[in-house]
Amino acid sequence: MKYTVQAASRATGVSSARLRTWERRYGVPNPERSDTGRRLYEEDDLAVIRRMAVLVDAGVPAAQAAEAAFSEAESGTVVGPPEPAAAEIHALALAIADAAERYDEPALLLAIHEAVDTLHWRGALAEVLFPSLRLIGERWTRGELGLSAEHFASSIVRRELLAAVAALAPPPAVAPAIVLACPEDEWHDLGINALWLLLREADLRVIFLGTDVPSVELLSALRRSDADAVSLSATAPTALPIMGLTARALVTARVRARIFVGGPALDQAGDSSDIPGVRLPTVIGDAANVMIDALTGSRSERKLTDSAPISLHQAHREVD
């Protein structure tokens, strides 16, 4: 029997909006599509949805709940919920989440500014801002607050990141340049906004293309700018196939730019070895450090060989 999204919602008790969000963010479930693009759920899909809902209601973070639900469906056994993270949530992250629930912009800004003042942007992002947004997302998944609260908090964090970028002095004209982009159909930009700020703080030139960038446009930007590197970011697991196609297209086109790939989707994907490029760490500050170290140490060496042709074998070797 096939179920529409509305029928699946009635059968599982999970709203159709939440089903779509779980599919977009965590790949749960992965329904078939009709010839007209409508979602068609089977009984196995409903079982995964019900199990994920139980885990989420028990307080398991949604990403871990999705992984557990899929693992159980594949193995046919219930392995139990994964252990929650042992690290305590920073008090300022809790303050941001609570302020978002009340739509209290002054309180939310006060917590952000205190985090930046005490931890600087690198520490604030890792210890406060991203944990607070994950906490807000988990509360929404459990039905404790509305999706609008998550949008409210994300918009303010994004605004503060962009304001911090705008306040920086221009980088030196001879500084290494890196293109930041999300592949086509990827719309989450907070991660690359944070990278933009950290790379600019290190006096790198950043060519920020943002979300949903077609591979042909990305390739054009790389060739016209002669950038030293490109970083692709994916948050939604559904964006990984396009990221892989885009990265392979860059290698095939023999771009000179070093390729980096990162984002939460890679951590949820398991084996993503078919995506070429330097795999970035999960923590945003560590990811920035990898790119900064690679670019500041290799630009002068790369410029010495700019006139030499590059083979496809060399292109593949450069991104290993």
C-alpha cells in the first residue's frame, strides 16, 4: 500500500510539515516519488517514522534519532537510542534558546554579544551559537516551540555574522582567495557565513557565492577569479549527490583551485569517499584552520607553476 504525505501523517501522528523537514534535513524517510513528484510512503517508511518519533520524544537529538531508526530498520533489531552528548550545554546557548522561544530579540542579542566578547567569534560559534541553534532545532522537533522561533534565531545570528564581516578591513590584494558556495539545491548558509567571517579575520580574500550555486556558475567564478581554493558545504543529506557531482565536475575541468568539502551532511552520510576534495572537520573553527594553513603555506608555491599545464591525474592528486 502507498501513502501520500497526508495519509502518512495520519498513520504516524507526525505532521506533514515535520515529515518534509525530517526528509530534507536527515533523509528520514526516503519515500518513492510518483510521476508527478508526489511522495509515496510504504509501510517500511512508516515504521522508520514511528521509531524516529519515539526517539525524538525521548529526548534524542533528531540527527541521532534518524541514524538509529535507519540502522534498526536495516538490521531488523532495536538497538536502543544513542547516548546523548556528554558535554554540558553552555549557559549562553541555553539563554539564546530560551530567548528564541519568547521571540525576545534584546535578550538574544545580549547573549550573542556576551559570547563574542568572552570567547571571540571562533569560540562563540563552537561553544554557544551553533549549539544553541541545534538545541532550538531539537526543541522544535519535540514540538516544544514553533518553526518560526528557529527562523527567528537563525536570522539574528546570520545578521550578526554578516555585520561582523562588513566591519572588517579589506584583505591585502595579494592574499590567497577562496570561493565559498553551497551546491545546487542546498539552502543552508549559516555554516559558510561563519567560515566567511573566520577566513576574513585571517586576512584571506573570500569570494562568497552563497546557496544553490549551479556547478557551471561555480566553475565560471573559479576561472574568472583564479581563486586558490573552493569550499563546498552541505547541511541537508539530500544535497550530497549534487555536491559529489559538483566536486567531480571541478576535478574533470582541471580547475587550479584546491577543493575542500564540509558540512553536517558529510558527517551523517557515512561513506562519502566518492566526493573528491579535502574533508573539513566538523567544528567550524577547525575547518577554517585547515583552509588557512593550506592556503597561507601553498600560495607562493602554486604561483610558481601557474604557467605549467595541469593533467587530470595531477588534479585528482591535488585534492587527495
